[in-house]
Amino acid sequence: MQRIEIRNFRQIGHADVQVNDLTVIIGEQASGKSTIAKLIYFFKSLRKDLVEMARLEPDDINGLNVSNGIRDKFYLYFGSGARLDENYEVKFFLDESNIILINGSKPVNVRFEPQPFFNDIENEIRRASHSVNFYRRREDFVNAEKEEEFLDKSLAEIFNDNRTAVYIPAGRNVTVSYTDEFLELFRELVKVKTTVLIGSDGLPKRQDSEEIDLILMRDFIYHSSLLRRKYMGLGMEGMLRQLEDVKLRRNLQDSITSLLKANYRYSERLGEYLRTSNSKTIELRKASSGQQEAIRIIQDAILQIAESNPVFRVIEEPEAHLFPSGQHRILEILATLINSRSEYSIGGNNQLLLTTHSPYLFTILNNLIFAGELEAEGSPSEDIKQAGIPQPYRLRPRQVSAYMLGQDGICSPINDTAEGNFSENATGLIGNNLLENYWFELQNQFDNLMEIDS
């Protein structure tokens, strides 16, 4: 299983986090949840960067070009290191044998272990770079693109992971509340802004440069434009009709309708809009904040299920602006995405990483996990469905790793799977006492007020 080890990086003193089918991190604001999520995304999206490198680098690409390209991406995302602890270390384990390591030396040191692992990557990029640039110089873009696709498949084999990574940030409602012209202007401005100029010392000339939030929003705006094109003329109902499994289609339709309180549609003439049960039409940019925050998550999940794409997604605060019942429905949809394993997948199921403040999410998750455990133990599937959890929404205990990030910078496992227990006795359930201290504090406060009142 992939995992990340983080030491002394920004708010994070110590974290050892598995990248499971579903990884959930809860913590207070400013505790570092997004830092862990962004570091994992940094490594999970490297395959795309290496393919891009083959297109842009000269034919004589070598190992130094590769490691420096990754170093520059790190600078772009997290800054020069001027504000980081000089003893920080980040290790990403593709498995227990192959590791990518970044530490606090200046300039940043990127290392692949063992060396043959890095040699395989270097050789594939060099081969592809020669072929891609050969075809591009002859304006044979069809064959150039085929070479890039072949490189992507080769790197997926080396990394044992062909999932496509997308980061869905908080504030994603900007993709529906602003005009296409504004969003395109934003993308162009970010493209200019995110150029790293490296000095002779190997450090970026802008010492405090840190552009990750701009980059993630820019990339998500682009991803949202692709989603809109996919849904053009189909709407949500049309996309769901592409699912062959009628029961699955019906379950998802029920969850989506319950969440959005309307049906999503998109036409060239009317743009994106919602149609309510009483046939009222609401422009999406005038819809509620909860509907706007949820729609891109739903669109992405249903599209990937319909197209059977192997994916990795980071979703910040999936509960944003949603009532607990809405949080329930969005988790049902996401659980279905996890369980919709593509036949082309390398390395396992689809993967999600969620960061959250919501205790409701953990209660909902526990129900989905418990349902999956009952199913694994042989309980009748129909009985579990009658209890309110259809088969696509159920999660097995081994699929879920949950963590609590404290203000002390320590990331602690809060279910037995996250602790490394994948035995038959593992329940995967998240401890009920997780937020008891907060409830007790509120209850004591109320009791004190009652004493004053009496």
C-alpha cells in the first residue's frame, strides 16, 4: 500500500499516513490537514509531470533533468524552503520497496530509492522525449501524442498506479459563480505567475514563492470546463443513463436528487441550470452555496463511474455548506466511486482522500463500514439494504484509513486499519470517543448556565 511519512514539515511534526481506497483526515482549522493532502497529491500527480517533461525537455534528457524538474515543482508548490524547518523530511512509498524522498537540504534534494527504480524512470522518459520531439519537429502531432500515451502507460507500470489525480479544493463554487471569461483570464494569469526562476545556487530567486493554491484552483477550473463539456446536452439524467446497471443508476439518482433537491441540466443556450420537482428553473450560478459546492464533486464522480476511469481524488471539505442529510448523500456517491473499480486499473480500486471538520462524516462512514463488514460476514444483502444501505455504498473495513491531526502537529490513526491492522478482526470503525471532549465541554458550559438560571 502507498503511504507517506512526514517529519517537521510546516505544521506537521510527525505523520505516517496510508493512501487507502478511502483516507480521511479530520482536524481543527490550521492544523495541517491540507498540507498532508497537498503533499500526497504532489507525489500522486508526478506521472503527469514526467510525461510533460518528456514533451518540453531536449532530446538529451538525463537523471539530473528529471530530479531538478521534480525539485522545481516542489519549489512552485511549497516555496524555496526558506520558511521550512531545515530538518524536514518527506518520504512517499509507492510500495515498501520503491521510495521518493525529499529533505531539507538547500537546494532541495530529490532522491529515488533504490537506484534501479530511478534508472527505469529516467530511461523511459529519455526514450519518449526523443520520439515525441522527433514527431513534433515534423508536425506529426498524432504520433507524438501516441508516444506520450505510451510513456504514461509505461510509467504507470513502473509506479504500479495508473490512477489520474485531481485535487478538488475548497471554494470550488468559483467554477459556477464566475463567468467563463473571468475564469479563462484567471487561468492565463496563473500560467504567467507560476514560472520558477532558479539561481546559480539551485534555489528559486523568489525565496518565499509558494503558488500551490493558485495552481490547484487553476487546474480545477480547467477540469471543471472538461466536466461541463462532457455533460453538455446530457445533464445528470443523461450521464446516469450511460450506466448499464439499472439498480446502481436508480440508487445514484435517488442520492443525487436528495442532495441537490433538483436535476442538473446543461445546454448551450441556457448554460448550467437546475430543474426542481415543480419545474422551476434556477441558473446554477444563482443556486444555493451547498448546491454549487457539491455539483462538481457529483459530476466528477458520476462521469468516472460511467467511463470506468481509474482515478485518485483529493476533496477538501466535501461537507461544505451541506446539512447532515446532504453530507450523507455525498458520501454515498463517493463510496460508489471507490467501489467502481475500472477493469483497466493498475494497483487497485479508485482512491479518495478527504479532509474534513465534520463529525457527521465519521458517523456516516461508520454506518457504511459496518454495513460492509456485515456483508463480508455473510449477512443477507437484502437485509442490509432494508436498513438503508444498498450494496454499492458499502465499504469493507480494510478500505478505510482515518486520522486525527492535532494542534501539536501529530497525526494519529483513529481506526484499526490506519494502525496497520488488516486482519479479519479489524472493524475499520472510527472511535466514538473522537470528539467527546468537545461535546463534554459544551455540555458543561450548558450545565453552568443552567445553574445560573436556577
